[in-house]
Amino acid sequence: ASLLPFLVLTAYGGSYWLSHQHRQQRTQIQDSAVALARAVDRELRGHMDTVQVLGRSRQLQSGDLRAFDELARDAAAGSGAHFLLADVTGQQLINTRSSRGAPLPMVADAEGYVRTMAGRRPHVSELTLGAVAKQYLVGIRVPIEVNGEIRYVLTYIPRAHAFLDVVKQNYLPEGWFAAIL
């Protein structure tokens, strides 16, 4: 009977300590998730800005696709990224992953392509098997207006490990893992 109050107090103290540890761990998980989400958003914003700047080039606005192909290839050189320009039907016109003059297929993700044109704003694609690359890719698509009408969709395909690097650069405690959905 004399040990009973001590056991109850010990059980209560242990329960309180475990609850406190659980709250701390939950806060740490939430903070890590927010930091990772912000880092991924920054990465996407940087890619989106790149596509929008290239999409406003005078070569593309004037319809000089040969000059735009050179500009896109120069922009992609050494980065491991690629650009893809398609017309309103989804036919690829330029793909910096392919050699110049090679026949190009239709875009791989027709649904996302149509969604980009209908929304008239940038769109990040789902993970899609690329028609030329034959590997899974994520594309940042921007509709390109010429004289007030959408004439093209320019897609920027970052290098395969761009987002993996973002995850790796964010501190995760030992044994934790992260995924981008």
C-alpha cells in the first residue's frame, strides 16, 4: 500500500515524459516537412522563371524556330536539363535532347499538355515516361502567347536528380526518409 502512490506517480511522470517526447518529435517532423516543401517550391520557381524568360525570347515571339532551337540548346548546355517546344496540337517542334532535324513524336502527357493550354498558366506535369528520353521525367510547362493567342507550349525538363538533390540538401535525422508527392 505504501508503494502504490509511488508507482502511480512514476506511471504518471513516465506518461507525461513520453507525451512530451511525442509532441517534440511531431513538431520536428512538421518543421522538416515545411522546410522541404519550401525548398522544393524554390526549386520549381527557379525552373519556372527560366522557362518563362526563354518563352519571351524574340526568336520564339517572331516564329524563328531555328534561332530559338539554338537559344534553347545553349540554355540547356551543361545543365543536364532539356527544353521541349510543341505546337497547339501537341506535336514536338524542338527537343534539345534529340539531334537537330530528327523526327519528333507527339508530347507524352497529352492530358497535362491540354491542361496547360486551357489554364493559360504554367503547370508542373506528373511524373511521365518521356517519349524521347525513355525515362521518367517531370516537366514544367508554360503556354507561350504570340499576338494574344497561345501558339506553343514550352516545357523545361530539369535533370533527373534535381529534386533528389533538394531532398538530400535538407537535414533529415538518421533513419528518416522523405518523398515528394
